[in-house]
Amino acid sequence: MSEIIRFRNVTYSYSKGTPFEKKALDDVSFSVETGDFFGIYGLSGSGKSTLLRLAAGLAKPSSGQIILRENAKVGLVFQFPENQLFGASVIEDVMFGPSNLGLAKDNAKDRAQLALNQVGISEKLFDRSPFSLSGGEKRRVAIAGILAMETDVLMLDEPLAGLDPEGQDDLCDLLQKLNKEGRTIIVVSHESEILGNGCKNAAVLEAGKLKDTGSAKDVFKRNPAFAPVSSRIKSRLACMGIDI
Ligand SMILES: Nc1ncnc2c1ncn2[C@@H]1O[C@H](COP(=O)(O)OP(=O)(O)OP(=O)(O)O)[C@@H](O)[C@H]1O
Ligand SMILES: [Mg+2]
């Protein structure tokens, strides 16, 4: 499998050269393969969101490089993306991205419809105001907005935060489906959650430094605090001699 994104010695400081300078990332190096479902874990303030912002091209590393496979497009779904919906209707909101890429209206609409189908938003909702949707539906629409730009890598910052358990399950299933269809997924999380079960590979950040990376199974074993809840319960029971 080929590499789609490589972080090479990435360092980033906020407010560089001022008394408020803050090093958020410090010499971070790892790579993500095409088709991966990659989890980035770390405590609050460890630099996860900063890393995604850099990968999305919203800021440049202070030093080091982020190397994308040729022509690869990267899309970022921010934390609580539903707060950024603004279209008069669901379909118009999702059309915004492709229209901005210069696509004709019909083309942008086709892409928006496809993306909304992919995230399981029924056509009945296309003409509704996005603000009238449920929290889970709004989040799906926000994800469709990125999918409609046909990005190769879909990055999501804390995608399950604030959803109820059912909404979390549904969104996990959706991300798994998008990954099976060939999209590379990178998710950021600061707490153990069901999403970890779907990760193939993972990295852990600690105070801006890369603490660990490898297969998700190995990373969770070495960093049990970030292991998905089910595997933590399993290992606790195994310690008590109960094998499930
Ligand atoms: N705009 C900013 N100006 C100055 N410092 C910032 C800014 N944004 C983030 N930081 C600092 O950079 C560090 C990394 O922040 P970042 O948001 O990347 O962490 P995170 O791992 O995403 O945390 P969380 O899990 O709470 O979302 C933190 O110490 C944070 O205070
Ligand atoms: Mg964050």
C-alpha cells in the first residue's frame, strides 16, 4: 500500500517570536497509508487539532514538512462542524464546497446529492433548513460537505463528541463504510471511545511530541488509557482469568 501523507519532523509554534510563543508540535514524524483508518490520540492540549490544521493546509509548519501523495486532496471536518452550517437548505449547504471549486451548479448539485446519500441523509431533508435537523443529522450534513469536495483523505476532529450513544454508533458505522469504499480516514480523539475499534493504525501525541505509533492494536496495548472501552474491559477480565 502506498503512503498518502507523511509528517516529517513537523514543528509548529503559535505566536512565534512573541512573548506568547507556544510550541504545539515538536519534531513529529509519522505517515499514513492510502486506505488507512488512522487514529490520533492524546490528552487535551497535546497538539492533535494543530496537526490536523497543518495537514489541511490551514497553517504551515514552523519547520519540517507535510508531504502529500501527488494530487491527493485532504478535507478536514472540524470539531462540532454542525456549528458551521449556514446554507438556506441542506442541499445548498453541501453544494457550497464544490461550487467554490468552480463546478457548475448542476455538477455541484449532483455531487451534493451523492455525498448526502453516502452519509445516509434522506432526500426528504434536502430542502429543509440545516438548522432544523437533529444533532446527528447536522453532523452528517457537515461531513457530506467535505465528501462533496471528493477529498481522498477525510480527517475528523473529535467526530463523536457530543453525540448520544446511538448517534455515536451510527457515525462509527458511517466512517467504517466510507473507509471500506476506499477513503483514507484520520480521526482525532482525546478519550477512549468506540471509534478505536475501527482504527487500523494509530499515533499518540504527548505535549506536542510523538509518543508512539504503529498498529492500533499495539498502540492501545502500550497506551491502555486510550484503548477503546470494550478492549479495556476485556483486558481487565483477562487479568481476572475470565476469557471472553
Ligand atoms: N490559537 C492558539 N494560540 C496559542 N496557543 C494555542 C492556540 N491553539 C492552540 N494552542 C495551544 O497549542 C497546544 C495544542 O493545542 P491543540 O488544540 O492542538 O490540542 P488538542 O490536542 O487538540 O487538545 P484538545 O483535546 O483539548 O482539543 C495547547 O497547549 C494549546 O493551548
Ligand atoms: Mg483539539
